[in-house]
Amino acid sequence: MQVTGATELKSRVAEFWDRRPCGSFSSGEPPGTRRFFEQIARYRYRAQPFMRELAGFERFAGQRLLEVGCGLGTDLRQFAAGGARVIGVDLSRRSVALAREHFRIFDSAGHFLQSDCEHLPFADACFDVVYSFGVLHHTPDTRAAIGECYRVLRPGGIFMVMLYHRRSWHVMVEPYLLAAKRALQAQPVPRGFTDAAEVVRRYDGVANPLGRAYALGEVRQMLGQFGDLRLRVCQPRAVNGSWLAKSYSGLLRWSGIGRRWGFWIVAEARRPR
Ligand SMILES: C[S@@+](CC[C@H](N)C(=O)[O-])C[C@H]1O[C@@H](n2cnc3c(N)ncnc32)[C@H](O)[C@@H]1O
């Protein structure tokens, strides 16, 4: 991709997340208020009950932890509460401003910078942990961003990343079920409705300019320079919505589909010593 194209795309990505900072859909409260942040966190950890186990918010006490694409700082506040010394960066200026306000309201210690994950403004090897959840698939050069995470991580440090899973129920099966439902209800099926790239892009909103998904093998390959790689697949669950939506989501969990063909790949790896 040409530099100008990538720069223009990034500014559209930043505008998109400025308009709807991550998780803000789950609160009806005015942005920046205590209730706003509380509701977003409550929704998040109900929909993603596996987060505490996967992220291990308490295991980094005293360590320097960078969150790349911190959004509103929802997870970062959990790491800070667990005793980590935290810094969050995000491309979206509004998300960074709200994350600062979030930490001020809850009296949490942390620093925030508006920054691009493809060019992190930090020296080599200066963090013990780099965490990035649902971010690196929204930047034009995901590999460059992973390279930056590696660079700023100290040898032996831990990298945790969530990337969307292409070989998932959400991408490969669900669009066809939804298209069939529409057809049965005599509703039009929009163009690109079952197109995998479109399904992934739309996941965060119809106006989302950029979202990609990967197969497990691609994630393994992109993280090839790290050691001790562990991959987990998971699927957030429906918390609000109809009885049918909740039952469907329960069925994906109960049947094990979510663990095998869930939409999220969560990887943890170590920079070799
Ligand atoms: C789905 S949200 C995730 C936010 C947060 N990690 C969370 O889970 O709540 C994606 C975030 O990635 C950020 N982002 C997208 N491209 C980025 C880039 N090139 N550099 C830094 N952040 C970026 C967006 O601004 C947005 O806040």
C-alpha cells in the first residue's frame, strides 16, 4: 500500500473510533462520566467472562505494561488495579482523552499518548508486557505493528494480542444463516452480505473503514519471531438482545463451537531472551 493511501486510511480509522470509542455502544450514560465507564466495564466482562483468565490482570504487579490501542482504558484499569505500571496508546484522540478521564475519575495511575501502533514512540526493550486487544487488525500494516510490539518489549517479556479469526463460525457460517432468515422473511439480502472480508469489516460497525481476520496458521506465522506461543480461540457471548440471540450464543458455547471456531484468537507469546 502506498504511504499516502495508508495515511489517509489511518485518519479514517481514527475518525471512526473518535466517533464511537470502543465499548461506548454499551452505555447510555454521557461519555466521560463515572457511570459511563462502569457500564462499559460491566457489559464487557459479562460478555467476555474469559477475559480475567486470559489477560491475567493481577499477574503483572510492579511490571511496565504497555497497551497498544487502549481505547477507553477499560482493560488497562484492571491491569493498573493489579499493580502494573501502565501506559496506553491509541490512534483515536478522543479515546485517549476519555481514557485519561477514566483513570482520573477512578483514581488509577497511568499515562496515555495518542500514537500509531506502527510507529511506537518508545525506546527498544522498555516494557515487560505489551498487550493489544482487538487493535492490530484495524491498522493497514499489521506486521509492522507486531514488529513494533516486539521491538519495545524486553527480552523475556510477554506479548498478548487478540486478532479476529477468519475460519470462524461468525465469518463462515453465520452470514449464510442470517441471509437465509432474511430470505424466509422476504427481506432483501444486501450485496456483500456473506462476503468474508465485508463480514469482518462490519463487525465493529457498518462505517468501519478497516478490519481484517486471520487463520490460526497466519497468526502463528506473523508471531514467528516470538517464543512460547500459545493460541486460544474464544467467542464473546450475547448479553443483551432477544431470548433467541442469547440462546443461540449459549448454544455456540455449549457445543464447543465457540472454543474452536470462535471469532477471536487470543495469543500469548514471549520475546526470546
Ligand atoms: C476495537 S477497539 C479496541 C480498544 C481496546 N483495546 C478495547 O479492547 O477496549 C480498536 C482500537 O484500536 C485503535 N487503533 C486503530 N488503529 C490504530 C493504530 N494504527 N494505532 C493505535 N491504535 C489504533 C482504535 O482507535 C480503537 O480504539
